[in-house]
Amino acid sequence: MADLKLTGLTSIAAATAREDLLHLIDDPSGTPINKKVVIGDMMNALHAPVKVTAGTRDLTEATHAGRMLIVPNQTGSSILTLPTPKIGMTFNFIYGGIAADAQNTAISAGTDNSLFFLGGVYHLDIDGNTSASVFSDNDSNELLTLVTPQNFSITCTGISATTWQLSGFVCSATVPTIAD
């Protein structure tokens, strides 16, 4: 078995369990070391929530992608800027404040309309006046602004090298905007 290649091993595919082990190479671009990881431990580590600090932030794939991003009450209007999308890369934003925020939180796909949003979000009006879907124009809208949100859950999923698919909801007294 010492001379067996990984490609020659039998796949367990759908029978994979959280207690199964994976072989990995730690630090492949530095000093490579063979190690093992339990699938459950790996999944937990890769999906650990991240508390985003208040203010304007550039998000990264390494730190923020595939995780629950807990957005706090903001101390001023803020913009959370996504990296260039990759197919399948996701960012999941939830509101972690304890009351309606007095500031706006915006999520930016990029700049100069070269990266943009498709889809939209559902607005739940906390005043009870209206509730409606809010959509991007599907070709240039790059900024989703949540106006003084009380609660939200927004998912941005990369569907191409230039496009983020939006979905989710926003609870606030003011309808969110999706614009250039």
C-alpha cells in the first residue's frame, strides 16, 4: 500500500462521515508537512462564524467566504466590499445588533460597474406599511444599501467572475436600495 497513488484509492463518496479522516499537506508553498484532519473538525473550522467589526471593510475569501458574517450595530454608515467573485464562493451576512441600527450598512460588489449583483432581497417593513422584493438591474448595480436595518440575512454567491447572486431579507422602516 506504500506505493499506492491517491488516484488509485477507492472513493467512499456518499458514505463520507464527519468522523472520517483526510490526508492533507500543511503549508504546501512553504515547508510541506503531511498531516491528517477529521472531516467534522475541518468543516467546523472552515464554517466558524466571523464577527465583522463596525466600519467600512474589505472582505477576503480566506477570512470571510463560506462563513456566517455577524454584522454589528454600526457607528457610522459603512460599506462591506466583497472580493472579485468566484463561482460558488459565498458570503452570508446576518445582523448581530441588539436593536434597530441608526446607521446604514452597504454591501459592495466592487467598483465602476465591472462587478455587480443579480437577483434581489425581500424587504419586510417594520412599520407594517408594505413589504416587497427589491431587485438589481442585472447588469450594473453594485451597491446594496440596507437603510437603518433592524434585522437582515443576506447571501451573496459568486455565479461568474463578475457577478454576485443576491438573496435574503431585510427588516427595516425604509426600503433597501440596489444601485450603481
